[in-house]
Amino acid sequence: MTIERFEGTGRMSRVVKHANTIYLCGQTCAEGDIIEQTKGVLAKVEDLLENYGSDKKNILSVTIYLRDMKDFEKMNSVWDAWVEEGHEPARACVEARLAREHLLVEMSVVAAEK
């Protein structure tokens, strides 16, 4: 099977497709508090999936990295309003040091093609 890589930076690809599966690199948003950053990340996820042949109903799994678990409830308030009932992906959420100090949330997504 073919592996397709898109939007490469020399270090990574923003999107990789293989066997009707789409893998997104970790998505972040550097603006605002945890609510605003979560909304920004989810908007990026939607845009990338749409551009590469999927959508949020076809997300298989998401790994969420939070700088501080104290933000878990606020992040979930945005997530819960965004995810569509009956299309909830498998999910993990962990506390982690992120690449830049101002980043509060990062999401890594795997989705099926439409």
C-alpha cells in the first residue's frame, strides 16, 4: 500500500495517509486560555481532515496532551460541545510538557477517510 505524506517541513509531515487512514501531526494553538486554545486546535483538526478526505465523524482516536490536568474540565467543556453524539472517538488524555511554555493543549488525531 502507498504511504502519502503532505505538508512536510523537513522534520515531519502535517498529514500522512495510509490504508484509508489519515494521521495528523500534533495540533496546537498558541492564542488564549485553555478554552480558546482547545477551540483553535479543534478548528485546525476539522480543516485538515476536510482538506484530506475526512471529517470529525470519521475520527478513530485522539490523544490529548494537557500542560496541566487542572484544565481537564474546561478542555472537556469545549470537546463535549464539539464532538458529535454517536461519533465519539477512542480518546486518551495525559498531562505532558509541551514544546513551548505558552501551549496548553495538543491533540494527535487518527481518522478514517470518508
